[in-house]
Amino acid sequence: MLASDTADLADPDSENADMQPDYARNAWRSRRPEIGVYVGLCTHLGCSPKYYGEVQPESFDPDWQGGFFCPCHGSRFDLAGRVVKAVPAPDNLPVPPYFYETDDVIVIGEDGETA
């Protein structure tokens, strides 16, 4: 679904290379499709978007498909942290450098290739 349902996204292909490392240049914007690592600050004014993972109608979007909602000014992001069109946030949520030290430990702040 992340790869095909992109019509409502402002930057579905994450063209802004400053927003994620090269290994996150895919539909789910992560090293593993089942785990996303994003900076939890809205790209509008730095508020903290809240995770709404369920696909269900929400007061802010009756056709909600899951993702992140910023209650400060109404910006919405999909499950891969990609910003929806026509909201205050100008960019997708950033993906910080990170790597898996083990299957259960993620190190954030280093990309693993240069660590």
C-alpha cells in the first residue's frame, strides 16, 4: 500500500535527499519495511505529531489510512512519514541516520557504514 497509494502525498518519492539517508530511499523510507525510524517533529513548526496507526475514520480525516497527525496545525503524514498535500508541513518527516546493531537494538545517530 505504501508504494501504490501516493496520490495524496506532496513528496511520495522523497525527492528531498536531505530528509533521509540513501538506504531509506524506498516506499517505506527505512532499512526494513516493518520498522520506520523518523524524527518525531513536524516539519512545519516542530510540534510532535501523534501516531494513529489504525485505518479508520478520524475527526481530522474521515478517510484516514494510518500514519501521523500533528494536532498543532493539522499536518498529516502517512505510515512512512511522507507529508500529505495541502497541509502546513512542507516536507516529509526526516529519517535520521541509524543502523541495527542486532535484531533487537537500533542505534540512532550513526548510519553503520561509517560507525
